[in-house]
Amino acid sequence: MTVHKLTIEPLDEAIDVAEGQTILDACLRAGVYLPHACGHGLCGTCKTQVLDGEFDFGEASPFALMDFEREEGVVLACTATLKSDVTIEADVEEDPDARKIPVRDYVGKVVAVDDLTHDVKGVRLALDDGPIDFQAGQYINLFLPGVDGSRAFSIANPPSDAAHVELQIRRVPGGAGTGYIHDTLKVGDTLSFAGPQGRFLVRKSRGGPLLFLAGGTGVSSPRSMVLDLLAEGYGEPITLIHGVRTKADLYGHEEFEALAARHPNFRYVPALSSEPEDSDWAGARGFVHDVAKGLFGGVFEGATAYLCGPPPMIEACIATLMQGRLFEKHIFTERFFTAKDCAEKPKSPVFRRL
Amino acid sequence: MSVKKLGLKQRYAHMTRGLDWETTYQPMDKVFPYDSFEGIKIKDWSAWEDPFRLTMDSYWKFQAEKERKLYAVIDAFAQNNGQTGITDGRYANVLKLFLTGISPEEYQAHRGFAFAGRHLRGVGPRVAAQMQSLDELRHIQTQIHTISHYNKYFDGIGEFPHMHDRVWYLSVPKSFFDDARSAGPFEFMIAIGFAFEYVLTNLLFVPFMSGAAYNGDMSTVTFGFSAQSDESRHMTLGIEVIKFLLEQHPDNLPIVQKWVDKWFWRGHRVLGLVAMMMDYMLPKPVMSWKEAWQIYYTEAGGALFQDLARYGLRPPKYADIATAEAEHISHQNWAIFYQYTHAAAFHTWAPDAKHMDWLSEKYPNTFDKYYRPRWEMWNQMAKEGKRFYNMALPQLCQCCQIPMGYTEPGDPTTICFRSSQYKGETYHFCSDGCKDIFDAEPEKFVQSWLPVHQIFQGNCGGATIPDVLNYYRLANGADNMDYVGSPDEKLWNEWQADKLKTAV
């Protein structure tokens, strides 16, 4: 199969596009949002300027894409396909906080496999061939022996510890990848991975209070982000709410409590959703979104929120934040686009990223 | 040193916001007098996200090319006698319904967006509303030009602007837009920009345009393509408006919710005309109204309202009733037109056996049980020379202005009647949805111009049917009555005979 390179200005990001794959499909799958609506060449919402390269207009309606635009190299991203490597200028906003770090292949040696809880392992990889450059919040694609494809895991350590990659991995019942890590992986093994990936990162240039809402092992990215922020002296209030089911599922709290004691601007709130009523747990009880609502009196205006965890938790948190007057521009979530997300259920155009 | 090229968004900002100014000779509140009485609070107009990047200078260029392409197709259609290539002469009645019922509303939308484009304080929405205003003007012009060719051959089209202000069923879409245009600029934007152009537009345009495609009407199909590139801009604007209002101030939520409830229901009532068109009027049907409702409202609207729920907005009140009515509304509407065919400016007919089988297949829960027996009875009566006409004037709903022919939710054999008292008078409604709308704004709706009331009050040319038809400028014996026996049918049959001769 022929693969062409698509460079997207002004992001200066390059992605692979298969022969016959549309520009829009390739961008959405790579996590680059382009405005679009009808998806089949009739409306013209996804107009995109080609700066360089050979392409095919596809089935673009003559009323959606004018002749004079075609002469100027304007295409509809939802119908246009590539005939060579192509550079486009898309209607995307530059992100002043995103660094351009090329994805590379790495090999890490397992130096620790710890039981963080009854079903979460902490895996620490040492990068003997040189450090990895990444931004706090990004993830890697990990390859496991005998397991098809790769598995995505967030990096839990801060970028300052560039010689290591730490992962927090919960056993997915029946899961081949996490099963291998829980049952087979041992200290001294080597694993290969590709990274860093993703645009889940702290928009430091915005300033202001930060709110991290994490569910289960979704706390790994926020850990990296919080450690990074505190180390460089971020002075605004930072709140981390980490939700798990019971006390037995909670981990990392000693470290976060120590950080909170040292940094007056950092508040750490572990929250248990299914802890037995009569236990000795004196901390917060309930789901992350409810605990956040109580903590902030239901008003989140002015903050920037970072959400990482299972989809139902993220959905509940988005609704709580929005009803507390924090909107899409100020909410960031960890989300992976898959072919399934793009195709299956009808999606409304109300939100771009969320 | 080279200057960094501006991004699309920045370039657009310079060509729109960069051209705005704060007035000094007069205070801004006097220049924009209508953007506060509705209770909508805007803290920061600059937070408006321009949903598309089209500046006025390039707007003209785009629209000019669209026009050139459309008129080339219309000319070719006329020169090749495209009207003889449609599936059946009955199809022309779909165009009559569109031109008399929908096209004048394009003009109303043009006027409404011109008002919003003048009276919204933020420059972003003002530019967008101005473009949409011009789009709507272009749409009515191209619709008139597209359909005018049919006017050379078929009856009922020629007096459409005159009819729009008078004829009983045309008051349904007319009152819908009159209501929106006499509201404030924010309600207009939610009513037409969001509820009509976003939530319901696919239930209006797709059925007409795909109906045209299925029935050999290429000039209307081309008009549809030409409009669709504008429609996507309108839909994007509708979404941006509702987001902007909900994000600007928490007090806006209950106001927006009330408007969403109101305009969903009003729109649903107007779309009943499309429902009967899809199920009864297309010689070659595309899909049933029930199927269209499932795709465009239940699925697409479901995804939309699921997302909007994050703002605390609920799906429209009575959406469940509207969904249940999708089983009935087309059958009930077409039955009304069949009974009052003498007062309609298009032709009617009872479905034949083959078409009734199609309806049975599409409506397994309702058609055979409730509607087939009536059509079979009416067909039998017509065969015996006793074609049924309803000679009594119907009671109209004070809100939607549709004859009170709809049935109780969950009980398709009982007519639904609701009423309210206001200042000693009784007002009648077809549904809880329409009653709620009246009860929220009685002073507005007591002023409704109800065609039947007007006839009784002696304002429509006289007391007899010919008097009223004359007042409508409806040519008795040509524009009205059944298709069978009409001048339209005679002409169509001549064309078919000519084709046979040519073939031999």
C-alpha cells in the first residue's frame, strides 16, 4: 500500500496518509481536528489550502468547491486524497504550549515491577540507549511479546527524569496486554515502545488555577504534570482529585500528601466511590465530579481542567464543569481517536474536542 | 526579516472585527436598542467564536459562481423540456407545495436575518447574520426561477405571493415566521438559526431534494446542491449561537430552554406538510416520514441534545410526543387536504392499492389499522360518484393554525382538543405543545390572523366558496380539486401520447 506524508501547517506536524484515504480521515485519526460537517463533499466546511504536492479533488460538489478555488489549490478535506507527499494549510490554531517532539522507537529495560494495588502494577523502564524527550501528560505505545499491535500507556514520571519511563497499568480482565504485564513481565526484561505521543499537556501559557480530575490509573498523566509544575515553581493553585473505588484501590497518596505538605498551592483530594460506609476512611467519598462540585461550590470559572480516566468519569466531569461555567476552551481530556469513534454513532458538531 | 503569514482566523478577524467600531455620537445602547429586553445577558461579545471564515469580499465571488452554475442547469432543463421527463404529472404538486409554502419563508428568513444582522451588538454574529440574510434572498430568487419554468405548464403556482398572505394552509408556515420575526433578535436566532436551520432543516430540504432526484426533476436537485453549501454555514451559525448564549451567562439557560421547547414544537407542526408530501405526494417515494424522523431527529437530534445536556439544556419538551406522532401525522394531514381539495391550490388524490401497500409496509403499526379503511372507503365512494368533500369550515388551532384534525397521544381514534381562557375568551389548540406556547405569550397569539375566523368575519371576499377562492386568486376548476380530471392531468397525458407517437 502506498503511503504519502501529509504536512499540516501551521502545526508543522506530519502524518501518514494511505492511498485513497481522505485528508480529513487521516487528520481526525491522528488527533488533528479540522472543521467539517457533511463528510461527503457537499457543504464546503472542510475547505483546506494545499501549499505543495499532487492530489485528487475527489467527489467535491461544484457548488461546495468553486472553480476559482480549485485553481488556487483549495480542496475539500473530506474528499481529497493524496497523489504524492503534500503540505496543507489548515484552519487549526497553533498551540503555544505544544512542543514539536518527533516520535522515536525506544528500548527500555525493566528495572522495577511493583504492586501499587491488588490490580495495578507500576512498571519502571530504564532507557540505556539515551533519554526520551517528552512533555508531561504524553503517552507511549508499548509493544509486548506475543501481543498483537501496541498498547497506549501514559508516562507517570516527570520529563526531568528522562532516563526512565514509568507506567501504571491496571489488569483489564481477559486483556492480553495487561495480562502479560501482570503475569509474565519481570525485572531484567526488555520492552520496545514508540513515543512520545498525544496532545494532553499543561497549557502553562494560560496561567491561572489548575484542576486535575483523575480516575483510577488515569492519575499517571496528572502525576507527571503535577510533579513537573511543582518542580518549576508554578505558583497558582493546583488541585488534584483522584477517584478510585475503595481504599484498597488507592495508591500514590503518601507521595501526593507529602507534596501537598511542602507546597501550599497544591491540594490533593483522594476520593472513594464504593468504600464501605462503616470503614475508617475519613477522606472524601463519592465520584470525582461530585467531590469536585462540593470542593469548588459548583463554580469552576477561571480555572483550566485536565481530565484523565475512564469515559463515564470524563463525561460526568465535563457536564459538572460546564454547569459550573467552565467550557470547552478550558477543558482538556485524554482521548484516543479510533476508526470506531469516527464511524459509528452520529456525532453532533457542538464540541470539537470534548 | 520576513513577516509571519497570518493564520486564517487572524485574517478573518481583521476583515470583520477589525472593521467594527464603538459609536461615540450616540451611546451604544441607543444604537442597539433591541438586544436587552429579552433578558439574555452577554458579558463579552468578543468571546463569539466565528464559526466560519468567509469575508464579504469573497462571499460575492462564491455566490456569483454558484449562480452561474445553477442557471446553466436551469436553462438546459428548459431547453430540453425537462418538465416532460418527470416521473408523473402528480409530481408538479410537490413543487407547488414548496413554492407556495416554503419559498416565501425564505424571504421571511432574509428579512429576519437582516434584522438580527442590524441589531446584534457583536460584530461576529452581525456579519454572519448579514451573509445568511443575503443567502436567503438568493434562495427565494433561485427557487422562483427554478420553479417558474413549471408555471408555463402547470396550474396553481402563478399567484404564490398573493396566496401566501391569504390561503388557509399557507398561514401555517407564514405564522411560524411571523412569530419569529416579531420576536427579539436572540429569540429569532434560536428559532430560525438553531431550531429551524439546525435541528429541523434536514427534515425539510433533504426530503424535497431527494424527492426531486427520485422523480427526474434535475433543476430542483441542482438548486438543492447550490443551497446546501449555504445551508452548512447556516447550521454552523445555529450551533454557535446556542453555545454562545449558554456560555455567556447562567441566567440565559431557562430562556434558551423555553425557546428551544417552543420552536421545536412549532417547527414540528410546520413539517407535517413535508410528512404528507413524502408519504403521499411523491410518485416515486424516497423514504417514509417515519424513517426520516428516525434518522434526522431521533438519531442526529439525539446526539445533539446529548451534547447540549452538558450545559444543562434538556431535549425539547414534547419531543416524545412528536416522535409518536411520526406514525400518524402524514396520514392525518393528507386526509385533511383530500377533504378540502376544493380550497387547495394543488391537486390531491387518494392513494391507489399499490401505494397503500407501500404505506402498510412503512407503517406496520398504524396504516392498516387506522388509515387504510378510510382511504378504501373514500375510493369506493369516488367510484360510486360520491367523492367526499368536507363542506364545513374547520376549527383551527390558535397557535399552529392547522385544522384540528390531530388525535390524542396514544389514542388515534379521538381528536385532541385543548383550550385556554384569556380575558374572557376561549382559545382552542390542537395539542399540549401549542397550548403551552399560547399560555406563555397570550398577548401575542390572541392577535393571530386565523383564515377560518377571517372568512366568518367577512374579510375574505364573501361567504361562498367561489367568493373565497376568488379572494385567494385560486382558479376554480384548474388550481384546485383532484389531479384526475384536472388540466394538469390532461396536459401530462398529451405529453405521454406525443412520446408514444415519437417512439413509433
